[in-house]
Amino acid sequence: MNTIGDYLKSGSIDIALLLSLTLKQSNTQLYTQSNYRLSTRETDRLTKLTQQREQGIPFAYLSGEKGFYHLNFKVTSDTLIPRPETELLIDIVLELFDQKYPYKILDMGTGSGIIAITLADINPRWKVSATDFSQAALDVAKTNTTAQVSFFQGNWFEAINDQTFDLIVSNPPYIKENDSYLDGLIHEPQTALVSGEDGLNDIRVIIDNTPEYLNKGGYLLLEHGFDQQAKIVNLLNKKFHNIKTFKDYNGNDRAVLAQIK
Ligand SMILES: C[S@@+](CC[C@H](N)C(=O)[O-])C[C@H]1O[C@@H](n2cnc3c(N)ncnc32)[C@H](O)[C@@H]1O
């Protein structure tokens, strides 16, 4: 049987993370106990995890969790793995929306629940709802809830009947259907990622329908692909004004906020 140190030197993908997961030890513990020899059971578990990781299964699906903002979220193959870029949406809401006012906020396509739950957790005054058409994703989101969030299942606005909101926020699917970028994302639900030929099918549905579901002076906040901002601003121009555009922390165009006219 090999020691922790032997494995750490192996150069195998994410080996330190996989050792931590197998042995339930922190990174620091691994390095301070590098002479520890793994048992047969531990070796079997590590071998299985290493094989899965080498087949391309993302680490978050092996550990079953992913950090987002200040919380840890359970993720499964039914949910997209939270991306750091999406934290931008939280920063925008926290910076531009009054924390004292009991805004009604809707997160559409909530997946593991990251946007809705993070906002509700930070500000219990906000009345937060979340939708997804995947019941399996909603089941995961419900287990992640740390604060009051109302969940609704359905195809975009069909989920919410005639409710109206002060802010609708969404990180919808926005990748073009033939984009080679998808080759590296085969383990994540394609319905969470792909949106027609130009990646804008779902964004068009959301922009077209949002006005009906916003309160007077309400806002729509969307995450989008790095090359889609101009087209989205164009789609918004008809019924929205006060349009603000945002870049993510890598300097890529990533989000748009717009107020109903
Ligand atoms: C890009 S993922 C975002 C998930 C999560 N909000 C996040 O940021 O990690 C898009 C989500 O939209 C959901 N979705 C896709 N099509 C939908 C539709 N027609 N109606 C409602 N939700 C949909 C997917 O199931 C998925 O959870």
C-alpha cells in the first residue's frame, strides 16, 4: 500500500483534493501526515475516485458540493456546478438594491439554488422565490436552503402564474448548440447549458415575457455569454431603459441589468 506522500508525488489530476475526500482530512493534514499508509479500503476508494476524475467527471460531482459566495451547496448531476462568474450577480444586487426594502425577488432557472438562497440568506427582508423546470434540480435546491425561499417548478414563467416581482434575476442556459466549449461539459445537464443556434433562445423568452411579471419600476438582471452583451442590450431596448452592463472578474462581458420602462 502507498503512503499519502507517494500519492501526492504521483502527479495524478486533483490528487490532493481526492486524498482529502477519501481520508476526510484537510490539505494541511495531508502534508503533515505524508507517511501515513492508506488501508485497502481507502486505496480502493481513492482508485475509484481517481478513475472517475480521469474520465472527466468534475471534482464537485465527486465531492457532492461546491462553494458559492459564503455558502456551500450540494450539487448532483441534475444541477449545473456553480461558477465563480455567477457571484457577480450577487454583488450587483447587493450594491444596487436597498437592503432595508422588502423587495420581491425571483431567481429563474435556479439549479442548485445558489442565487436565490444566497440572496435570501444575506437579507431575510427580501422575499425570494425560485423556479426551475427540472424537478430533480429543485429537489437539490430545497436541501440547500438556509433561508426562506419559495420554489416553483415549470417552464420559465409558467411556474409562477400571475405573481409579480421587483427584480427577476437569471443565469439561464446561453451556450450555442454547436459550441465546441460544450465538449468539456458533457457531465453537466445539457438543458442547463445549451440554448439554440445562437445561445439566446431562453434569454429571448425571458426578455419578451419579463415585463408582464415585473412590478412598476422593476428590474431584470441576466447573466450571459462573453460575446452576447450587445445583442441582449438590443433585445432589451424596446421595453426597458436604464440599462447597465457589467464585466466579470476576468474582464469578460457577463451581465446586464435593465429597468422596465
Ligand atoms: C445555467 S443553469 C443555472 C443554474 C443556477 N442558477 C446557477 O447559476 O448555477 C440554467 C438553469 O435553468 C434551468 N432551465 C433550463 N431551461 C429552463 C426552462 N425552460 N424553464 C425553467 N428553467 C429552465 C436549468 O434546469 C438550469 O438549472
